[in-house]
Amino acid sequence: MSGTHELAHDRALLSRTSTAERVADILRTRIAEGFFPPGTRLSEDGIGGALGVSRNTLREAFRLLTHERLLVHRLNRGVFVRVLSVADVTDIYRTRRLVECAVVAGLGEPPYALDGLAGAVEEGRRAARAGEWAAVSTANIHFHRELVALAGSARTDELMRSVLAELRLAFHIVDDAQGLHEPYLVRNQEILDALRAGERPTAERLLARYLDDSRARLVEAYARAVVGGAETDEKAREG
């Protein structure tokens, strides 16, 4: 009887965790979309009421997203969307280069399943024609998720989902979305063309150069934005 009671307890925990994971998925998407910008305090009452979930479920979702480095808990203040440091942004790109280039290097013989990559390239073009630069950013993220998906590894997909979600926190700080993302529409196409031609070493070389250039541009822009924002906050406090 005792064992049955323990299983019933485990089932309740499983149900709650499953709900928490679904809540975490919703919040992760909203954070990625900029609905909750970096530095935003997340209200347990407001979010829990809007989603119709218990405080315990919401706290478990917060815990999951804190583990993914999207949220941070500040003692006696609450839970906030994380603000990355410049070192964080650099480290994200270091991880991306290791993973994405390894995926391309490890591809077998062509042809490759490139429909997802092609769809992301076209998605980016449509958004650029409409001047929707946040959507261009999203399409670019989709391109790199599809690239990593070529490995056929659920673990790698999960890692990149977390890394790219964290990267979006940096994009939300930097205002120059067009300047950051427009140059890479052409470069995404070049990588796709190389893979279509079965030229895997060329695609790997293009990707490595792409990531190095993207890191340099974003780190420079992010550093300016973070320093400028800190100076503005300091002047406001002094005033």
C-alpha cells in the first residue's frame, strides 16, 4: 500500500512538472519575442493569473528558465529577465561556433535535407522586404536551428534552443536590428548554396567566418548599448 501511495505522489509531481514545462515554453517564447525585455521583473500574481496556473507551477517554470540562464532570481526582489554581460555574449558565440561548425563538419555525404534551411532563408527575405527587422532576426535564428537539426540529434537541438534563446536577450538590448541582421541574409543563402552543391568544407568555412563577423558586430553594438544604458541610469539616479 505504501508503494502505491508513493507512486500516486510521483504521478502528481509528474503532472505538475509537465505543466511547468509547458508554462516555461510559453514564457521562453515571450522572452524571445521581446514581450518581456531584459531587466523586466516577472510578477507571479500577474503571470499566474493570466495563465491560470498555481504559484508552485509558476515557480517551477521560473526555476527551469533560471537554469537555462534566461531568468535570474534576486533575493528579496523577485525574478527578472536576465541582462547579459558582454562576456556572456562572447561566450554564446564561442559555444555556437563549436556546435554549429562541428555539425557541418560531421555531415555525411550529400544530398542533405535542406528544406528547413531554404524555408528560413525565404522567411528572412520576406521579412526584410516588409522592413520587419525583428522578424528577420527570428528567421535568422530559425536558419541556425535548422542547420543544427541536420545533425539529427535531439540533445544538440535542445542545447541550441537554449543558446539561441539566450542570444535573443542581447538582440533585445541593441536597437540597430537592420544593421545587425540584414548583412546575413546573403550569407545564409551562400551557406545554403554550398550545402546544396555538396560543398561541405566551403559551407563550414563560410559558417565560421559568418559567426566570427556576427560576434564582432554584436559585441561592439552590445557593449555600446550596455554602457550607454548604465550611464543613463546613473544620471537618472543623480538627478
